[in-house]
Amino acid sequence: MKKILTLSVTAALLAGCVGNTVAVPNSGASLRGKTITIVKKSSPKHPNIETDANIVGNVVGGLIGGLIAAGANANRFGNVTYQVPSNQIAEKLIGSIASRYSMNYIPNSVVSSSNKGLNALSTKPNKDSNLYKKRYSTDYLLDVETGAWQLYHSTMFTDEARFHLENSIKIINRLSGKEVAQVGCEYDKKWEGDIPKFKDILANNQQFIKDYTQKAIDACVTKAKKEMLK
């Protein structure tokens, strides 16, 4: 039986997805007594799965092959459901932020019923049209964004399998749209020894991928507490 769960012990936890870590300034003096809520995200709903079939489809078929591969990727999940990683990270962090800086966490503080533009909020928060200001009513926002969520598996060319998750975490002043603090986390795990069969990775309701997604989420939360919330 091939080694399915044996991974190298080294995991990269970097801040590269949003640049250098910016800790909460002045021991959070500007946050004390203020309100905060979470910017909820609706995607990504699943990790992106790259396999030999995806690689061949993209190389041989170009655009058509890419579309076929994308369709195959979607069909792999069936009724398997995932929680959006960024939302999980935010839920795990909000209590620590509120407690440390004596803030009042107000869940679901959205003033508009429209979901349009939610997933693009953290990309350009300082545009003239401040979507944060229009959509929320709290003083500050915790905005977490998943930039990459991927399982790579290949035995045809490189004989490699790895799991990868990237997130950026920001505390934002709602009125100005400016970032008060930020940190990025990148979690990368690579197999050592024999590469498991793809069907084994997807077995048991894709529990393997879910387990390592959770490990990546926990590592990101730990990094944010250590580096951003000082």
C-alpha cells in the first residue's frame, strides 16, 4: 500500500501573498472600543485540482483542453462540499482580535442585501468608490481572501504531489478603506516517498484534502496571531 499520508515535515509559512506583515500599530489604541465585523466571501468553493489529465489537456488542446480540464475539475466534486477557507480563518481570528483590543464584534453587519462585488472588495479597497463604507456599518472590517487553494498530482511527468493554500488577512478602516494591519500566509506540503494514486486522495468524501485544508487554515491563524496582532 502506497504512503498516502506521509508528508515532508517542512511547511512554508510565508507572507509573500500580500508583502510584508504589518502589525496593528500602537498596541491597537485606535481599535479600542470600536466595532468590527467579517467580510464574508462566497468563493472559492473548492480547491483547484491539477492532475496529469489537466496538464495534457492544456498543452494539447489549448483553450478547448483548458475548458475540458476545468469541467473535469468541477465534476470531481459531485456532492462533496467545502467551507470557504477565508471565512474559516476570519471566524477563528475575530474572537482574538475583539478580545485583545476591546472591540465589539458585530456578526453579519451588512447594510445592503446585494451580494454583488463582495469577492472583489479586498482587491482595491482604496478606490474612489469605497464599497466597504457603503456595505457595512461597523468601524472596522476583518477581510480575509483566499488567493490560491490547490492540490497538484502528477505521476506522468514529474512524479510529484503537493497541497498548497494561500491567504491574505487584513484589518481595514471602513470609512477610509485603508488597511490598519495585514499578514499573508502560504502553506505548502509535499509528499515524500511513493506518490499515492489520485483515486486514493479523493476517497472518503475527499477527507484527505479537507484535513490538510484545515491544517493550512490553523497554521495561517497561528501566524496572524503571532505577527499581526501584537
